[in-house]
Amino acid sequence: LAVAFFTDIEPSGRLLAGVSMAATIACAASLFHVEGFWHDEVALFGTCVEMAPRSTLCHDRLGLAFKQRGDKEDAEREFLAAQELDPSDGANLYNLGLVHAEMGRGEQALDEIKRALSMLPDAPAIAYIDLARLADSVGKDGVRDEALRHAEKLPNGVRARSLRRRW
């Protein structure tokens, strides 16, 4: 079929068709190679960390991918790496606190999340509700009540509190 196609084309058209076909094959091979990077988020952000080991974003996103997979220890490692690179990254510190809460390190998580929220001026009400829930779980009633009052002042705060009322 391809031979019949090429015989019906003038020589200059054959050259163009050959170059186009070669380019298509090269692109397909390249996409096949890159597919491994996009297999899942752990593969993608793992490659990102390999290519940019000093990127807090890559470490944070790899940590989130591990957390979503249920791999708390690897998530913690990546969030800690990102914190070492940029201790002022409040979003990363918040993620680290959430992982520590899941690991049963309530006091440590509470401290991290409180510090993270102080670095994030536009944190949503739900983040303060989560702080209140964590504070309640470790017996810090004052922190819980303060977080709930703060959440209610934010947009959608009253709604967020009603959604999270039963923790």
C-alpha cells in the first residue's frame, strides 16, 4: 500500500512524504519514551525531583503523590526535603503537618499546621477547621476554639464549620 502511494507521487513529493513519515516515527518514539514519566504522579514528580533536586515544588508534589498513595513515610521524606530547601513555604509545611497527623504525631502536626497557617494569609476556612479538629484530638481546647472563630470570619467559614462539625 505504501509503495503504491509513493509511486503515484512526483519525486519532490516523495521526498516530502518520506521526511514527514520519518518525523512522525521520531515523534512516536519520543512519546513512547516520555510515557514512562507520565505513568502516574509518583513517576512524574520522581523524574521532576531527579531533574531538579533543589526544587521545593517537585519535592512537595512528589510528597503529595506519595500521600495520596498512602505512603506516609515517603511523603514525609519529600515534605521534609522541601522544608529544608525553603523553610518559609507555608503550603509545604501544611502538607507536612497533615502527614504527621496521619502518622499519629498530633502535637507535632498541630505545631506545623499552626505555623503554616501563619505563613498563608489566604488560607481557606477549611484549613482552620482541620486545625480545630486536630487541636480537639490532642486536647487543646483553646487552639480549637480560636481556629473555629477564625474560620467563621473567612469566606464560606460558617458553611465549612457546619460541614466539619462532626469530627
